[in-house]
Amino acid sequence: MDRATIRSRLVEIVGSDGVLDDPEELLVYEYDASDEVFAGHHRPDFAVLPRTAEQVSAVVRLANEFGIPVVPRGAGTGLAGGALALRGGIVVVVTRMNRILEVNEQDGYAIVEPGVINLELTQALQPRGYFFAPDPASQRACTIGGNVGNNSGGPHCLKYGVTTNHILGLEVVLPDGERIWTGGPVPETPGVDLTGVLVGSEGTLGIVTKVMVRLTRLPEAVSVLLAAFPNIESASHATSAIIAAGMLPAALEMMDQLTIKAVEDAFHAGYPREAGAVLLVELDGLQEIVAENTSRVAELCRQHGAWEVRVARTKEERDLLWLGRKSAFGAMGRLAPNYYLVDTTVPRTKLPATMRRVEELSREYRLSIANVFHAGDGNLHPLVLFDRQRPGEVERVLECTTEILRYCVDAGGTLSGEHGIGFEKRDYMTLVFTTEDLCAMAGLKRSFDPRELFNPEKVLPTGFRCGEVAALRQQAIAQRLGLEYV
């Protein structure tokens, strides 16, 4: 690589203030929000900060010309190593592309650039009576582009769905630098659903440069209640009872005692410290129905062992309860120097048994595990606490988390509820998918990115990447026919 030439060409495209290649400047781009102990740090050769889609396209064409890997990046809040430059190359940081370009209330959409912050989009839409429903815990920092890449979720996805349910169309720069639009304001379009393919592809197929998001009307009324239970099992049964009663809360979140302690010490959110678990339930909709359902949820919680049920009386009280939940990960530093976040999902009815298994594994591996999760849709977040300085502890964490993932997959769940696969979980993909499944995914990747330059080494495990597809297909056919593959 002629580094000086490439730098000069990048400066021509995005300007001198948009190209970083000094080791100290690149330091922040060696990491994302995943745990450095497991993901490591990986320095790119360049970080570029374009302001327009045209600049993104020109950067990608340049990278293609020189055969340089390209890694798309938003705010770097991803938790699976998806924004790490494992092969070096160019990190394309979209945070300067942060404009809301259009809000069309008649047709129910907004067009935004990928660097718009999730919470700021909702704040901009609220005066018009709308919001953007996906709300990851990192919504004060994460970008819409990152949400699209990871198909992010959040507490309100129980009722409103994950990111893919709120994306109508995309402008994307493909790995050869070509720019295309997928989807549009009309709900149904003919042909292959490329928008559906691209959402959740974790930047392996292209770079999103514009996003057409669906507008969701603000509800007439909102009610948030907190219920304190003696243990996780009783709270889990209450969760199932609420859903079985025919209600669909906007959010239904659970925290265990370790998490309550950390959150209360850090943020004083008003959670009862003596509770074994708390449920945070948000109901929204028409005033009369919200009031009726709040009473029904409170009664169901009491029937399943809740010894305290408290309904927030003001917006400030609601915000404080949510502050505790959405800041829970950040509070873990009060419990241990390090934590490993597991993101997995099981069918809701499997929650009690799964939580018992997590508790068994905690004892078996002599590791404390705090639990914060989207109980309503079975999306678990066991936080395995550890100290990287203690000999053998990192290895025990990896073994313990592997056992948790295996159990959840065997229970009918999957590897990730919302944080993506990235680098961290790619080698677990074989727990869920067959050789044929993974060959199909690798073939799709190859059709977009035959040179495997876009966010390489992510999502697909070793042995299932572009160059290996042909051999794997032959292997799969041989297995299906009962032949020995040599």
C-alpha cells in the first residue's frame, strides 16, 4: 500500500480535517463498546469522517481500487466488536452525517442521515406528535446507522418491534462505490426485499448513507409501574401472566437483585433494595385502556408474589425509573472491574428455567452474574462479573458464557436479541445454523462483496467466508447424499 498516496487521495475527497492516521488520533477507533479483554484492539490505517454520501462513495471507490478493507462505524457503541478494523484498512465514521433531511407527516416517514443520534431523532419528532420507536439502552449516544446495521432493539420493541420494522428505505453505498436506493414510502414494493437484507447485515454488505424511517404516533397516555418480587422466578411468572391476559405492554423489563443494588448505588432510581427482582412495566395507548390495564397488571403482579407495586405519578418519576434501567450496564462498575455482556433470547415461557440455569452456572463457575433483560420478549442480558487480573477468571467467563448460549439455543432461542454477531459471536453461529444455512449467507455476502473487503471477519464464522463457499457447498451436497467428502 502506498500510504502517502492513499492519504493524499482521501484528503482530496473529505478534506484534511476528515482524515485521521496519527496513532494517537486513531486510538479511539481501535475499540468499540465491546469488552477489550475479549475483542482486543485493532488499529485501522485510516479513519475518515465524510459529510456526504458522495464522499462515502468516493472513499469506497478508492478503497476498492487499492484493495483496502472498509469498516463502517457510527458512534462505536456496538457490543459485539462489529466496528473493529480486524484487517486494518479504512474506518468510515458517519457521525458528521447527522442531518434530519425531511419529515413527511402526510406519508408517515422521515429521511435522516446515518449519524443522527437515536434519542435526538425522537426529540426532534416529539413536537410533531411522533417518535422513533427502537430505543436501545445506548440511545443517548448510538446512531441510526448503527441501529440499522445491528437491527437494534430496546425496551419498547416488545410492542413496537425492532429496527427493521421501522425502516422503509435506505440509500446505500455498495462495496464497488455504487449508490443505490432500496424500498420507499410505499409499504409493499416488488422484487427482492433489499431493505430487509441490508438491515441487520452489520455493515458487511454496504454503508448506509440515508435512512427512511417510519414515523410512529405518540400515544395518548403512558403509565409506568414498578413491581417488586421476592425472586426472578415469581417475576417471570408474572411476566407470562401479563402477556397471557391479552395485554401487550410497550415495555416489560426485569432486573435482579445484583443489578438493583448497582443501579441504586449509582443513580438512586427508587428501586427497593431488598427485592429479589423488579419488573418495570410501561403501558401506553388510549387513556381509558391504559388506566384499566395498569390496574390489571398491578393485580397480576400481586397475584404472583409482588409485595410492592408502585405507579409513577409524574413524568419525572417515570423518567427516573427508566434512568435506572437504561443506565444499568454503566452501573456494573460498582460490582466488579469487568463484566461480559451476554445477549441472547429464549421463548418467554422458558424464562424461569433459563434463569435457574444461569444461577447454576454462576455457582458452577464461581462467577457473579447480574441480570437485566427484556422479559417481555425473552431477550436476556446476563452480565458475567469478573476481574481480568485474577488468573484463570477470563477463561472461566468464556466457558460460562458459552454454556449460557448453548442452553438458550437448545431451549429454542438464538444467539442475539439485538446487539448483533460482529466479531465476538461469529464462531457461535454453528450452534444455530447448518452448513447449508451458512453457505447461503456466505453466497449472499459474496454477491455484494466478492473481494471480501467490507467489514471482513464479521458475522460468518471461520470456514464460512466468501472464498470458502464453493468447497462448503460441495461438502454440504456430499453430506446430503451420504458421500465421503475429500
